[in-house]
Amino acid sequence: MTAYIVFTREATTDQSELDAYGQAVAKSFAGHPLKVLTAYGSQQVLEGTPPEGVVILEFPDIEAARAWYDSPAYQEVVKHRWNGSSYRVVIVQGT
């Protein structure tokens, strides 16, 4: 069943680290069955505090999502995101 990883950026703390992440993250997609559904598009906030940005990635299933997230290629890159920002990241199973 389809799964989605949803990233919501709450705050930027070091733009240079986020820039390094942004320049390298696409390389981690190689060999993984994912589709970028949205990446920092315009928002219309209906409730709550607006995030700085939202990214949604689609995968065939939760296992494929975890395989990408836990991959050595992504774990090398994600350090820049952790050093440069505060995010919420969840995997959501589709219906």
C-alpha cells in the first residue's frame, strides 16, 4: 500500500547547512522508487502555525520509504538538514 514521507520545516537555524542538504539530497534518490509530490510549494494555511515549508514524497509502501530514509546515502546527507533546521518528519500509509 502506498506510503508518504511528509517533511514540515518548522524553523531554519543555519541556511548554509540547508543549502548543502538541498544540493545533495537528490543523489540519495537513486535506486529508490519514489516520486516527489510537492517540495516547498505555496501554502494556504487553514489551521495552526504555518510551517516554513512542506515536502511530500510518495513510495510504493512503508518498507520502500524506510529503505530510502535509512539508506547510507540519505543518512550521510540528512546530517546537514539536522544541523540547519528543525523539521517534523512522518511516514503516513495511504488508504
